[in-house]
Amino acid sequence: MKRYFFAILFSVVSLFSLCAQEEPVDPKAKAVLDKAVAKFSSKKGVEALFDVALENEQNGKKETISGSLLLKGAKFKLAIRDIVTYFDGKTQYVYMPDGKEVTVSEPEKEEMKNVNPIIMIQSYKTDFMMKLVETKQVNGKLVDVINLYPNDRKKDFAVMSLEIEQGSLKLLAVKLHGKNGVNTTFKLKSLTEKPLADNTFVFDAKSVPGVEVVDLRD
């Protein structure tokens, strides 16, 4: 369950953490991404509602999960299915309401590559190549499709495809093409700038009487 959850978490947070490489393969892709990132970036904070679709190409099974994300710089709060994750820039809280349990940790840099927006930005500067592969029509509007290719061949996915609407520069979708035949598609339903206090990203155990706190910090 945890591995499944963090795979989705990686998809979600990476969507809001994309940054152009310092030496991009395709300048056109860089230009589009720069504008799109600037469009939804906010120092005050943003709130996003989304759907994550999981598709198994081998057996044809599909599953869609809805969720929400609050993001402010390196801090985020992600609610998806029955798990809520808080990250205040240093400490991570993974809260499972059904079990009334929260796990507290201070992830290492390598661990946070899959969940921390700042580290994701840094890794995209060096670990990926990008290319604008096509422009297509979606609901009568032109949409640029940009592919990101990981330099690390050990990654679980071969390609990450982004769809960005021309003109509005809305980031519509991200698709991870999994090497195991399972594809993950993230579709953004709404994105709203919203002032967020720093304590939004800290789990308050006192507000949940009886919650079990599993503290993994040294």
C-alpha cells in the first residue's frame, strides 16, 4: 500500500515541481515549460484538485482516484484516497485517518527526490532531457505535448508526457509511461492561488484525540 501511495505521490508532486533544465535538449520545450511554471507558481500558495488514473496495459484494468494538493514553496499537503501527507520543508507527516495513526519522519535527500518539490526541481535540471514532440487539438484548443526522458535508466518510467494548453499555458495533464506496463495519468481539474499559512503543512496531533504517533526521527 505504501509503495502504491508513494508512486502516486511522486506523480502528483512532480507535476507542480517541474523546472526547465539548464541545458535543455529542446529550447522550444524549455520556453513552454518556463511560461507554464510561471503561470501557476505562487509565493502565497496554490490549491489544486486532480484525478489520477492508473491503467494496466496487460490486463486492461483502469482505476481513477481523486485528490487535492496544497503547495507553497517546498511545503505541501496532499490528500488522496485515505492518506493525508504533510511536509513542512523538514518534517513529513503521513496520516491515515481510518487507523488514527500518523508517522513522523525527517526524510533524507535521496528519499525526498520522489516527494519534495525543491529536490524535484533540482533533479530536473540534471537528470532529464526534454522535447516538444507534438501540438494537437483538445476540445478545439491547441495543446503542446512535451516529453521528459530520465537519464537514469533504472527509473520505473520511460517517459513523462506533459500536456500544456497554448495561450492560457494551463498544465492539463501529466502521464508516466511505466516500464511495467502500468501508466499513471494525472489530470488537473482546477488550480487556484490561495494564501496558505505555514502551519497548514504541519499535522496537529492535539486536534485528533487518540491518534497514535509513530515517530521515526532520531
